[in-house]
Amino acid sequence: MSMIPGNTLEKSIFTDGLQVDHLSENTVGHGNRLQGISNPTAYPVLAGDVGEVQENNGSATLTTATALAITSITLTPGVWDISGMASFSGATMTDYPRINILSTPNTISGVTLGVNSVYAPMLTGQYVCLALTPRKVAVTTTTTYYLNAWATFSAGSPIAYCGIHAVRIA
């Protein structure tokens, strides 16, 4: 059996006689990364380490045909997978609602559909949920990324509920 450096093989014997071999916690360095994945509360991944997570969410009422940064996260240098989602409610849309993730707030222009932007039709009185799948970004200096939302509508006051999420991958 191969072992993670710094771990030891131990045996637990339960009251019913069941015996289980297991790895003890690594007490060297930052701790056992595998345990951090299975129990991030007890064994958190430290800032700057692969697996670090940054996330934020927010909501706001939109103004027709005006992009608005609903939420943001600040990423430190490294390679990150960044994704986001939004749901819209409360309006009669006259065009597809849109979201994107950019380092520029309050903008919808200059995006590549399917890479950092997505849109979908919305029926009157219905909800729509949009998701941006993870995309890799290489951050060289600390940078803030914004989840921007946009919609045009003829009635109501649409609310955009948004979340942005990033995981350090290198």
C-alpha cells in the first residue's frame, strides 16, 4: 500500500469488533490534502494553494438595456476556473437576458458568446436561469472579476440573482 508522506497507517477497533485500517492525519505542512477535499471545514485549503475557492453572490433590480455588475470576486495570481450563474424574474422581457464574467464592471459588449457570455429567451411571467460553465483564466496580478447582467423589458422590474465561483487549479 502506498502512503501519503507524513501519514501513518493506524487500526481502529470499534465496540462491535469491526477493525478498520486508515491513514492518520498528516501533521506535516498544511495537512492531508485528501482530507481537505472530503472535509473542507475541518481541513481547509489555504489561500494560494491549488483547490482554493473564491465565491460570492448578490442580487439587484435591473434598469432596461443597462448592464449591471451584480457581484464580484477578487482573484490573486494563478490559474483559476471561473464560472457563474444568474436567474431573472419579474419582468416582461423584449430581448434575451444576458450575463457575462469580465474584469470590467457594468458591460455586456466585447464578449464571446459561449466563452464568457450566455443568453436565453424568457417568457412573460416566467423565470430563466443562465449558467456560465467554468473557463480557465490566468491571473498575473490581483484582479477583480464581475458577473454582469443585462436585459431589456417593457414591463415590471426584473431582479437578477447571481453567483460567481472560482477554483484555483494551478
